[in-house]
Amino acid sequence: MASSSSGGLPAKPPSTSYWKGKARAIENDFDDLNPTITYRHLLSSNLGVRDPLRVVALCDSDAFYAACEQVRLGVDPTLPLVVQQWDSLIAVNYPARKYGISRMDKIKDAKKRCPNLVVVHVATYKEGEAEPGYWENPDTRTHKVSLDHYRRESMKIIQLFKEGLPNGEVEKASIDEAFIDFTRPVREELLRRYPHLASVPADAPNGMDTPLPPPPPVSWENKGTVVPVFPRKERPEEKTDSSPSGDAIEGEPNVEGDSKTPEPEGEDDAVEQDDENTTWHDVALSIAAELMMRIREDIRTKLGYTTSAGLARNKFLAKLTASYKKPMNQTILRNAAIPNYLRPMPFQKIRFLGGKLGKALAEEYDVSTVSDLLTISLEEMQRKFGENSIWVYEILRGIDRTEVKEKSAVNKSMLASKNLPQPITKAAEGYHWIRVLAAELALRLNEARDSNPALWPKTIVLHIHRGYETMRSKQTPFPFTRSVTVDVIASFGDKLWKELVGTAGSTPFKITNVQLSFSGIGTMEAGQRTIEGFLSARTACDEQIPSGAAIGDFSKPSSKRAISDDSISPSKRQRSDSSIDGFEEVDNSPRKTKDRHTPVSNPKLAEHTRDERYSFLCDKCRQRIWLPNAPARSGAADDADGTTHAGGAEGPAGIGTLDDAIREDALSALRLEHADFHYAEELAAAGDVELPKRVIRPADRPTSTAKKRQKKVAEQGIAKFFSKR
């Protein structure tokens, strides 16, 4: 067989044991593995998913939950350790796995296999405690599992990724995994090491489209395990990692909970150090391997956690390769090794091909491995499974154009959930769990606001499950408060519980799951972050803003302005003996010089003593309009009753401490509201007779007032094989 373009390697027929399909796959199934790389590719600033020098890594923490507890307790990492949740195991470190202990074991069986086993029960919340703790005998009937410690440690690892690779892209995949795009930092290092590539030679025949000169030899020593281009003829029997650290815990599904790629038993064939078929992508992989090794060492020395990583040309292959050889190792998958690495693999081990879709493919074509499916043409696959089956066709050939994209640091929601070992049958039994869930939400929201004080949720939601029946939920706005406490959140949860379940002694159903969550979490605007500075001083017991004054959606400014009395004709306004929302009720007759819209500006201070920086002069009414609680100028200010108060920068309610930008924002809003007031008066004075008449043109064709029913389009093709989440 002639040499192919799949990495420029001489063709070598694979083992006959690898081929079970109707016909053998041809080499050009992988004809994109060794593209011609030009100066344009290298010097381009637009680095996309089709970049031939793209390098992506997946870094996975080894037995993460167990490692977190080992570091927290200062336990020798060579000792066998497991993390317990109630009577089951959720994490097993590698020394414990040598005793045959797996996550499927019960704690009693694990201790029999290893008498000196270190057992740590995961932290739990209990009623009356603001934070989770490690209790001696936690009870699932009164406690709730906490993942907070693991989340914090996970964020520390992500931060080290970003510090070690400032020009790279880091995407958190799960609590113990992260994708890293090395393309840009590798490109910079490549040009630094080989400066002659930074400019196109004067004699280049095709200018920027001229191919790069041959690459230098690559030494893979001390860069990790390299997947051989031609592996052993007989691969070990497939097996999966029985103890992934990112397992689902109560209410926390594992984001990347797919079956792990089999780990080879023993050492693979050595890779030639000076391979004559080395490509520039191999050079890029070797540079990325050096950077990955450095970051992993930082994590080990600074945090005490060991990691494993896989490096390849895209996310799909990096994910598969990360588990090739664990723990504390990294594996490199060269383009030339991709065909022989994928072909013998059971295709149902691939993510999204392990469910209904994978079963349908296996039954339709009577196949089991990737090589079997390579014999199916794209046209045939599309005819059977629809146009979207091109994704399957490409993924089987190692093609994945998914971006590595950093996720927003602001989670739009926070959820605390509890699966109840004993269903709730009485309404009063729910308040205990409301407080337990409220403690978790309070801790998580306060931690998020430590790094971003402008965060605030718009809504609080209560969900309940009744066995396998549909979930029921109730929600209410969550107004801004000075401090987020368990009591504040629990008060809203109790209100929703009463509305959802009732207050009777018993409920007509059995509640098996309770969830309390925040939704619509966003960032407040600058003026909203300091709204408390413009409010009157309050007592400690009155910390919460009334629901009528609740801040709305902080993620974007409101497009509508609330209708106020300012838009009503002055002749129709009614006087009130009380003031509303801090605004003074005054006579609205035309001869009155002060309008109703003018806010009260600390009535105990005379106008001439106040700081004019907190006011503006209206061009129309020639009146000075003041911000509420405007402070006094430097010096002394006399009250109406003759008492003297120290003036100065601080002023009442601490408003003087606001900087110039905040003050100008508040004045701008006040100017706009005052201008609206004058506009409303002008409209009222003009009368309806002066308003332009609207011309209503008949419609070109009659329209039916009946609403058209939306027919649900049946899912077709490959889409029907993906379960909705």
C-alpha cells in the first residue's frame, strides 16, 4: 500500500483483530492529520478551531475528593483513604485501590479489605449551623452533604491554571477537570525559539502561503507518555476507572461523568526520539507538554494535589487521552497516532454515543468498534440518522471543532438540594430542611460576593418532588439586604413552603426531594451598589428594604420607568398629609414655586448650610433641586430647633463619603426625573386639543383574531437520540 497523507507515515496494515466491519476503512478517513502548514497559518492572529497548530489539554485531578481530605488532614498520601457519604463511598485514593476497594463497596466491606483504611465522612450541614462541619456521626435524616470545601479547592486549581498560562484559555469542565487551549502561548513560544519563522523569506515562492521549512527533531523525554503510532498488536481488555473523583454527590451530578478511557497495562512501545516524520504540530505539542508539566508541578507543590493530563489537537481527543495513564502523569497524542488509537476503541465509550444513539448505531449496522463504523459512508449515515449525523462521522475520525471557552465567573443560579430518606408527610417537617438548605445558599452567596460585591440574585425558588411525579415550584423576588444570613433566606423559604405545601397538619402527598435555589443572579450597576448610601439611617432590626423598593434585574437596566404622580395633571392631584418614599407632599397649585417632585433634603439643615455639590439648579423653574440627605458644608449647621451639628465631609447617612462619580450618577438620575416632571406638566397644560391626531390606516388584508396553534415539530434525525436535560 502506498504511503498516505495521514502524517506522512508509510502505510502499515493493522491487526486483523481490529476489523469487524463490512469492509475495511481506508486511510483517507484520516487525511486531515498532516496538513501543509504555511507562514500564513503561523503568523495569523486569528486562531480558530481549524488552526493546524491547535493544541488542547484536559487536566484532571487524581481522586480529587480523597485528595482534598488528605491535604486538609495532613495525611500521608501513601496511606489508603476513602471519602464516605452515609454508608457508601464517593472517592477512593489510589493506595486504597490497590486493596481492591472501589466506589461500589460498602464501608464495612472496605474496612475488611484494608484494616488500616483512613475513612473521612464528607462534610455536612445541620440545622442551627451557619457552616458545614465534620461531625462524628452525621445522620442523613437531619444532615445534608456539603461540597463547599471541594469547590473552594477546585477554584484554587483553576486560578493556578490562569496564573501559569495568562495568554491561554481555561474552561472549567467539572469540579475536578479543566480544558486548556495552549494554541496562543505555544505560538508565542514557537516564534521565540525559532525566530527565523517570524518573517517570510524574500525568496519564498508563494509568499505567505509558502510552506514552513522542515521542523527540527523533537525529543519527548521528560514530557510525559507519548501514545505510540503503532501500538502493540493486542491491547489489554477494556476497563474503566472505578473511582473517578468527580462523582455525583447529593444534588451534584458529575458534569463530565462519562466512562474513562482504558488505561494500558504496562509500558507502551517506546516512541522514536528523532522521528523522521516529525511535524510542526509535534513541535507545538512538545512545547505545550512542557508548559503543562510546569503548571501541574505548581499545583502539586503549592496545593498538594496531583493531576493527570491529556494533550491532543482538540477537546474530544484530549478528554480521551487524559485517562490513558494515571495517576500523576500526562499523555501526548500525536496526529500520526490518532488512527490506530481510535480504531479499536468501542465507539459506545465515546461521549454522547453511549446511550440511545450508540445503541441504535450498533443495532443498525451490527458493529461495536470505531473501525467498524468507519466503513459507513456519510451519505448512508445521513440517510438513516439525518443531516446532523455528520457530527458522528467526524468524531469517529478524531475531528472536533468545539471551542475552549472560559465560562462566566458569575453563575446565574445557585441550588441547594436534599433527597429525603424519609418522605415529608406533615407540613411542619419541612421547615427543618428549609433552614438547612438556606445555610448552604447563604454561605455560597456570601463567598461569591466576597470577590464580587455587586452580585445579587433576583429570585428565590422552592422546588419539591413527590416521588416520580412532576416537580412543583414556587418563587418570589429576593429584595436587596445589607447582609445575607440564614434567617433572611429561611424566612423567604418558609413563606414559599406555606404557599406551596400549606400549613395544615398533614400533606396530601409525600415529598421526597426539597430544593431551594437562587436564580437570575447578576451584577448590580454602580448606582445600585451604593444605594444604601442614599437611604436614611436605619436601626439594626430594620435591615431589609421593603419589597416595593426591591432592586430589579441587576444584570441590565430597566427599559421602562415606573409611572408616578408626576405624569398626572396637577389639577387632579390629591394632597396627602404624609410623605411617601422620602418625597415631600406640597401644594401643587401653579403659584407654588416648589414642585412636588423635589426630594426632602434633610429638613433639619437650612438650605444655605448644605453642600451645593449635592444639588443642581433647574433652568426652567429656577429652583435648586437637592439629593436626599444632602450633607452640610464644612463648618457647623444649625438645626431648626437651634441645635448645632458638626458638618463636613461625612454628613448625614454617610453620604459625604461617596466619591464624585457616584454623586454625579445620582445627580444625573435626579435631573432626568425632574425633567420628566416638567414635561408632564407641559402636556397637561397643553390639553388634548393640541395633540396631533393619529391617522389609523386600514390594514391591507383582514387578520384573524383567533390565535394560531403552534404545532410541535417532531424531532427528526440524530436529535431524537439525545435525551433532554
